[in-house]
Amino acid sequence: MKSQFVIAALLFASASVFAGDAARQAAAEVTPLKDGGALYLFKDGKMAKEDRFGRAEYLRAGATLLTASDKQVPVTSNEVARLSYLLSKGHSNH
């Protein structure tokens, strides 16, 4: 019984490691944010934000985000649908 629990925990941990893999590959740059999230800058210059729980978060153009290194980044676009799709890519419930 204990070994089944260990195997299940390892499978869950390995699946979560690849959770945002498609999003990270599609992004030109991923910047960690002060609030625990991440800012994705895509190759076409558009951006999206992932919250600290791994979900795409709405951005308001004109707002300013604070990076983990205390740099301020102005928000120029909101690719929430694009990031949401990329974060869920490769994951299914069946």
C-alpha cells in the first residue's frame, strides 16, 4: 500500500513539472514576478501573465508589473486566452 502511494506521488510530481512546458517553449522570454507569478513575452511582442498558482491571469494595458528583481515592466497587451491554451496544452481529464 505504501509503495502505491509513493508511485502515485511520483507520477503527480512528474506531471506537474511539465505543466507549463508548451507555454515556456512558445515564449521568447519568461520573467519571474515579485508576486510569485511569471510574465511571458512572446516572439510577436505580446505578453501574458501566469499567476502563482499556474493559471493565466488577465492584464490591463497600461498597468505596471514588478519583476522579482524589482524592475517595473509596463503592460502593453493581454494574451490571456493564448497563455491559458498553452498552459493546458497536453493535459486532459480522460
